[in-house]
Amino acid sequence: MTRATARRRRTASALMALALAGSTLAAALTAAPAAHADAWRDKEYWLAESGITKAWEVSKGANVKIAVIDSGVDGKHPDLAGVLAGGVDISGAGAPDGQKSIGAKPEHGTLVATMLAGRGHQPADSTAKPTPGAGPSVGPDGIVGVAPEAQLLSVSTWLGSANPGGKTDQDQIPQAVRWAVDNGARVINISLGSTSPEWPQSWDAAFLYAEQKDVVIVAAAGNRGGGNVQVGAPATIPGVLTVAGLDRKGTASIDSSSQGISIGVAAPAENLIGGLPGGGYAEWAGTSGATPIVAGVAALIRSKWPEMTASQVINRIVSTAKDAGAPGKDPLYGFGVLNAEAALKADVPETRINPLGSISDWIRVHRRGNLATSPGTASAPPSSAAPTLPEATVPVAEPPSELDSAVPAMVVLGFGGLFLCIVGAAVFQLRRAVRTVPPGSPDGPGNPDTGVLDSVDSTGNP
């Protein structure tokens, strides 16, 4: 076996271990006292503490599509009524519209979707009816997402266990990204993570495609408990906005986060709540839940300033974050703690450069033109949607410049040396209490929260 072949196999193995970026429901579930859906609304502390309610004075995400690349989204959940604008199953093992919960953590996609764009619902005894032409409204019960007026595209994948549809992670992820871009997503949420900072070369073209089509990709940093001591792919890909996790005190979570120089911003990752397939709710934790908080803010910005580039959107989020930890950018908080109000209201200088790098530049320096011959660059399943922009092109490989070859230190400090610089961290334990609560009904048994690529969130009992 050649060294290159061995490396590819190790990478593939790590990717299969990658579950939904951080969510595992406890094996032992506990019964909860009877509760109504509005009691869950009261637990959404991040809406006020992260400045989201203040940001809603400017935007609620109207006219923006967000793709959720995950385990499928239950569009019948009462808090997601009217939210889904389309979907697809990439795995070959689910429903064609992406609304069947599949994979090792089937509930994961619905948890993410409700936090991202939930609209709540009216109580069962309510006589209130939506006003025609008034646009999306938020009901008083249930979960309200960060971008409640945005629409979602469900891109279902089977990750974290053997796929009965036959497709591997290496096939599914690039096809999912391409489908999302071609079907109008302006933001892509990937609450998936792996134990390896490396990604298959077959992913290069898809992430480049999204970059050239001006799409914001937000990904989870991963959790230590699932073996994510360091940030894993796809959150290590240059240009991706990587989200770390905070505990309830607003400091870096030991349980529900990891470390790495690719982290862009930190957001709440403990004591989260989300919707479950079938209409229930769960408490959970992990960067899988922190990611839709940040992706939702990106949608608020894209709604307010439709012409703003993806690089400018990301720059606005990271440059308005509240510095934490070591001064400046650091491997625990990135640029700092998310401040949604400042991201929507502050005066931020324009920039043409993504502060988190560029996959195009990385490919030019590190692939040496091999992208064109890499496997897995085929397009996603046929779609009726017209491409959002002209076909993206892979940059032509150039000979190494003097800068490329003469400054090895730059490779160590830049994204090329990302894998060498990621810092390890402490032992992780998942703490997540899951409760399945159909609206207006007594609590029932919960479903175990498992993951996708592998999850970087968690749920469990202390």
C-alpha cells in the first residue's frame, strides 16, 4: 500500500466516523413533567443574549434561502409550516424531497432547521388565522428560529453509519453543496464534522463552486466528546465560516466545542432546544446547534443587503464579534463571540477579502492543478432550478511562485498548514437531556440523538 493510498483510507475512515456535527441523544432517556410548547420558547436564551432580538429590528431573513445539509428535515413539524422551499435526497436512501429523517442521527436535521428558521405555531385552542399577504408570522408557541422569515432547502444525506443507498460521504457532501448552490441557497448550514482536519480532494471543486457563486457556508467546529479534539473537515476548508461553542457563562465550552485556527466565531452551544421529527422538542448541546445560530445571522444580513458579497457577510459577522480569550483571533473563540445586533447595525468597512481565506487560493498552491483529475466532481442530481450564476471554473494551476516555494513558514501559519497548527483540547462529555413533547401534549419518550458525518453536539444526562 502506498503512503498516498493509506492517507486516503485514513481520511475516508475519519469521515465515516464524522457524525452530525455534534449531537448525540442520551441512550438513557428521562421522563419530563408535562409542558406546553410555549415553555420551550422561554428557553431560547440565545435570542436575547446573542443580540438576535435586537437584530430583528433590521431584518428577519426574508427572501433568503438557506440550505440545510443534514439528515433530512421534517417539514410537517408545526414550527416549520411553510418554511421549506424545496429539497432533495442525496444519499439515495431517503425521500426524494429531503423530508425523510435518515442516517445515524435522523432527528438532527429537524433540530437544526427549527433553530435556524422555526416560526412557532398557534396554540391548539387558538382561533387566530394568518392575514393574507402579510408574509410569514411567528406563532406564540414553539420555537422561533434566528431567521424566521427565511426559507429552507433540505438536502438530506446519510452519514455516520453505513448508507443503504450506497453513496459515501465523499460522494454525498460535494453533490449536496452543488445542489444547494444551483437551487438558490445564499447560505449553507453544515452542522457536520469529522475527526480529521483533512478533506477528500473530491470536495475541492464543490466548495470552490460555492465560493465562485458567492454563497456563505457555515460549518460546525466539532465537539471533543465525539473525538473532535481538533476542528475537523469540512470546517477546516478555507473560506468556510467555522463556529465554536460557548457554555451558559459565555465562555468556550469544554463539552461542546473544539479548538483550531480555522474558527471564525463562537456562539451558544449548551442548553439548546430544537424540534424533533413528529412534532416534539428536545434539549441538546454542541456546535451542531451553535452553527444554525450563526448561519441564521448570515441570512439576516443577506436579507438586509442582498448585493453584499459572501466575503463581506462573513467579515461583518467576525469583525463585529466581541473579542474573548486571548487578544485578537485565537483557536478557542476565533475572532470572538457572536454579536448579532452589531452585525446588523454597526458601520463595517467593506472588503473584497474573506477573512477566513479562499479555497481557490488554497487549491492553486496545494493541489498543483490536480483538481481536474480528482474523483467525485460530478454534478448533483438533475434539478429544475436554473443555475444561479454562470458555470464556475476551476482555477488554472500555476507553477510555484517564489513566494510559494521560498516561504515554508507561510504554509505552517496559513491554511496550508492548518492541520499542523490546530490545538488539541480536554476530554469531552456530552450532556444533553432529550424530551419529546408533541405540542399541547404530555411528554413522551425521546429519540436518541445521534449524528451525521459525525456529530459535534451532544445530549445526555449528567
